[in-house]
Amino acid sequence: MFTAAQTLTLAQAYGAATGMSLYRVGIAACNNNKIFRRMEDGFGCHTGSLERAGAFFVEHWPEDTPWPASVPGGPSNADGAGQNTAPAAA
């Protein structure tokens, strides 16, 4: 599970990549339109919301968008796109 700060980073990056507001990202990620704005304001959230949002980002991360370097993990695609790993040595 991602921390609240990591989840907020993912929400902001996902919103920037998709053109969605944090309001819309919250609805898509965990059916909560206020979660990410509240987190930006320093408020907490339920762990269930963090779990749902984290799972959403891993499953729906845009293929052409790099996973934020400050957040470990990421989606694992067959071709490795979106993974937060170093390139293989040649």
C-alpha cells in the first residue's frame, strides 16, 4: 500500500497526464471527489480509500506516462512500460 503522500503524488501525476482535475481523479480512483483536495490541505483519509486509489493507479496508469520516481512500485506490463526500474545493462 502506498502512503498518503505517495498516493497524492500519483493522483497529481495521473491528473496531469490525463487532463483530469483532482475532483475527477478522486471519483475514478476511489469514488471520493474530495479526497485529494483534502489531502493537499493536510487532512488524512481512510486506509481503505488509500488502498482503492493505489490499486486504481497501478491498474490504470497511462502507458505513455512515467511512474513518479518518488513512488516505489508501479504497474508491471509485459513490455516493462511504466515500471519504475533501471534499464538493463547491454
